[in-house]
Amino acid sequence: MLPTERIHQLTDLLNHYNQRYYQDSMSEVSDFEFDQLLAELTALESQYPDLKRDDSPTQRVGGDITKEFKSVTHRYPMLSLGNTYNEQDLRDFDERVRKGLNGAEFEYICELKFDGISLSMTYENGVLKQAVTRGDGTRGDDITANVRTIKTLPLAPRDVQPHPPMGALKIPPSGVRGLFEVRGEGFMPISSFEKLNHELEAADEQPYANPRNAASGAFKLQDSAEAARRGLDCYVYYFLSDDDIFAAHSDSLEALKMWGFNVSPSWEKCADIDQVLAYIEKWEQKRHTLPLATDGIVLKINAIAQQRELGFTAKSPRWAIAFKYKAENKPGILRAITYQVGRTGALTPVAHLDNLEENGKGMALSGTRVKRASLHNANEIERLDLRLNDVVFVEKGGEIIPKITGVDTERRGLRLTFPVVFPTHCPECNTELVRKETEANHYCPNERGCPPQLRGKIEHFIHRKATNIDSLGEGKIELLFEKGLVKNPADLYDLKYEDLFGLEKILIDDETGKEKRMGFKQKTVENILNGIQQSKTVPFKQVLFGIGIRYVGATVAEKLASFFKNMDALAAANFETLCNVPEVGEKIAQSVVEYFPEPENRDLVQRLQRAGLQMETDDAPVVAESEALTGKTFLYTGTFESMSREQLEQKIAANGGKLVSGVSGKLNFLVVGEGAGPSKLDKANKLGVKMISEAEFLAMID
């Protein structure tokens, strides 16, 4: 048999076996036989790479190395859904839909809301061509190599026949043989999550907090072979194309299932909102028996024509909404409170928790084991009236972050409890704590000498949203700090190979007591130095976020970088100018004004500049046009015909106006565009805020 024929034969045969095993739970051959056939195909493809098919099962095992993920613009924007937590909000949504459809009959599709990451898969002539993360909804990361490793995702969808004969066409019917897109939720099954965490713990590495975090990390691995080993999966729930293929969402789900896609069987048609509520009640406890994490349900209007009639707001469809289940709440014991010092000097109390049996193993909650919960500040301890050894109620906010919600005071008389005494001095450097009248946190003012503050500034600087030096982490930074090699972020750029090679430290896990040896060998050192070098290419906005000006988060850093264009202009800005920047209030402006005159801060910026980091943007600076909007505040909603949202923001700033972040009594004008959000319009109406069109706004500055 010719190599071409054998490659096609093996590809079809192995795809058929995969389909039977992962979609139909039927194993037609032994694992050994399957592996032998796969090895033969791999060898042939290696010898004749031009004959490798796009739907080859060898892509399931990965092997591609991705140095960086290409950013891709979505063909169809991936909008977010509005959230609700109660029955009344759902009934209000139902009423809005009824009005939007002028009283016409409609039905819902209810689907479970899976807790993973949103994926968009593009197929061309029936073959998977690209898989992209949601990103910001407009652009996402191309992670095709990793998504191809999902064994339940067809690389080429099957025909409508459940088991087509060998060699049969595997693309869908002729109506969708061009481009189409499938949306889904990529996730890590709980069994895969537990296996991964067991491996990490056995290797004395930090386990993942929950399956969603584990899935997110796995989908962004640079080695697709490692992604394949993580056992990822995907449920698809939405079909998109330029052509009208289906009359109803339910039709598309049934077709996707027939084509070989993994569609959750949990979806149902609901004739009215009462049936929706019954569906929610049915799955509230039942969802915990599923092999993956869920956090709610999604309801959608079934008819595609009615979806189009209802349309979209700027951020979400008007024909769909997500209902979130309340987080699981369980009792546990408050064993102790410790205090952590962050990079800004803020003192955060941390509760140490145990289950009611007090076995030292923490609490089982929403599928994970919880041992700690943040208490935020002294006010929170006082509000909850916490005492050590109390029985407390714990839940996970969004089923991710543990928090104490209350105290079982009825049990207090049956247990020996102790009052909580908040410290007066820093637990790290013994400096007396301070507390500003307007803030809830206690702070250590020893910014230049408190070790966790110094380390925290470096850890913040290497964060993925800052300079993104992912080859470093808290443990490595701590070792470099202890050895005196790095005292501030600029010191990273003075490091040499000989400074790092051979460094070693033994770490003790504070929970298990196990020892872990951390050493800097050749590959580790090379990765660190390469990561530091690569950080010189990150945009100015990320460098600005990384230097750690108090109150300047990633979003504010982006606004400042866009407004001032370079570090020198920002450093020279006065309080009034800063207050005109979108998202910048008086507190942020004052913090920026106070940052740059400090000699240590100026030295840091200058050293980073000499090291070659980006200190300016490529955009043209905002040029003052007039003072027509001076003293006026603005907010916008929707999209605009003659300019983008960013251009609108620049126009407001260039003419002396101030952009605010929300509708309030202090807002002067709400600029209303196409697809305006109803919530903003309703609130503006209630508060008497003046709403103007795009044309009226332009007339104000003409």
C-alpha cells in the first residue's frame, strides 16, 4: 500500500476509534492495539510530513512548542452575559424580553454554566483551523495547538450519520461547508484536577486552588504535549456562521451533537419562566454530582430570529442571561489569625480554618479543601465579632475565594474562645502601624526597610500584567532578596549568570512540613535571564503598572499611558491635569504627584530607562483643543458612528472634560450611542442626568 493510502486509512480508522470511545463510551480495540496504530501513523507522518492531514489523531498528543500566543481579532465579538442571583431578576428579564418581542410567544433554552474558560473554534470546510480564548471579547490568544489535544473535540466534524463508513465525508452537510464557528467552555474535569494536584503535591509543588485555575493554566501552556497530559475537555454550546443555517438554538445543539461535538446533555427547552425556575431548582444540588465544576445556569431565547430582534447592548446580548447559584456555606472553626504585610504596607489579617472535627486538615468546601480566608482589615474582624476558636460560617465568593460570613454565636457558650487583639506594630519589622482616617487598613510606614514590602514590589513588577517575567516567582524572588542580589526591580537588570548559578535554598511547607529544595541550575538561570531580557519589550503601560505607584492599577496605568504617552510627561504632570485623565480621581492624582519627587522613585525609573525598558507609547499625544468641556463630567454607553470609544475619550480630555466611571448624581452628560445599555439609561433617567447624542456631543466642542 502506498504511504498516501496508508496514512489516510490510519487517520480514518483512529478517528473512528476515538469517536467511539469518547463520544459513545465504546472501546472497539485494546489500548495496546490503538497505540500500535498511532505509532505507525506517527512514523509515517514524520517520514512524509506533507501528507499529514489537518484532522490527524497525532495532534491529540501535542508536541508543538509555542513561545508566545498570537493575538487574534474575533470574527464575531465574544460578549459577556449579565448575571443575576435571584428569582425576581429573572422575572424582570422575562418581562423585558416579552416587551422587546411585543408580546410574541417565545421559549427558552436552559443550559448549565460550566466553570472553565470560554473558547472560540473556527472550522473551514469541516476542519478545525483555529481556536482562540475569549480575551477581552474583541481579541483573544490563539491556542490552537493546545485545543487540538482535547480528545472529545472533532478535528473534522462527522456527517449526520452516527458512525460513517471508513473514508466517508466527515464535514457537516453542504449548508455549512464554508467557515463556521463553535463556542464552548474549556474545562478540566474534577478527576483530572485531582490527579494533577496529587502529582504537584508529590513533587512538593504548589497545587492549584480550583479546576478553573488549573484549566486556565493548562490551556496557556507553551508545550502542547504537556497540555495534552492535563486531560482537558470542552463542552460546546453555540454555533455561528454568516448564513442562516438553523431556525432555533436547540436545532444547532442537536446538529452539533450529531456532527460529533461534545454537547452537554443537561440542556432543556422551557416554555416559560416558571419552567426555567424549576430547571434551576432541579440542578441546584444535582450539579455537584457532575464530573466538572459549575456555578449557575444560562437561559437563552430559542428562536434565532427573536434573538436578532432583541439584539445586543454594548457588552451583552439582550436575549440571554446567567443565573448564579449561591455559594455553598459551611461551619468551621477559627483556629488562629496571622497577619500578612503587602507591597504597599497594608496589613491583612488571615483566618486559619479547620473543620468541626478539628483534625488540622482544613474544611471541604465546594469541591476543594479550604485552610485560610482573608479577613481584609480590623473593621471586618470587629463587624463579625470574631473570637479565636469560634465556630464560623465559611463560603466561597464566586465559588473561588473563601470568606467568613458570620459566627455561630449559639455555640460560643459551649466553647472556650479568646478575643482577637489586633497588633499595634508591624509583625515583620516592628514599626508602629498607622491608619488614615479615610481608610480601613492599617499600614506599616517603613516603605524602604520592611522586607515583605520590598519583596512585594519586586513580585508586583514581574507580574504578568506588568513586565511578565514568568520565569521568576515568589520563591525565587525571596531567595534573591535574602542573598542581597535584588533589593528593588531595577536590580533585576544587573543580574549575571555567575550571580545566579548554584544558588540553593531548602523550603519548608508550612502546611505539610515537607522539605523542598530550590536550586538555580543552568536551564533555570537561562530561563530567568531570557525572561528579564524579554521584559524590555513589554509596552509602556505595563512598565508603568509594574513600578507600583499606589492606587495605579492596570486599567489606570493604561489610561495614564494613553493620555501622557511617555514617563517624562507623566512625571511632570500637575494635580489638575491628572484629574482630567479618564478613571483618575483625586486620590490617584495625589498619589502620582507624590511619587515622582521621591529620590528613590526617580532613581528606579531612571535605572529602568537605562536598562532599556519601554518608557513611551507609539501613539500621538493628546493635544488640547479647547476648554469647552471644562468642569463638565461625561460617561458614554453604546457605540458611535464617527469615532471609536477611545477617540471619544480623547475628545473629552482634549476639550477639558472629565470622564467618570459610573452613573451618579455628579454626572453631567451621558453620551448615548447605538446599542446603549438599558441599565445606564434607566439610572440616568431616575437621577435626572442629561442624555445627549453623538451629534449633540460634537456640537458642544465644535
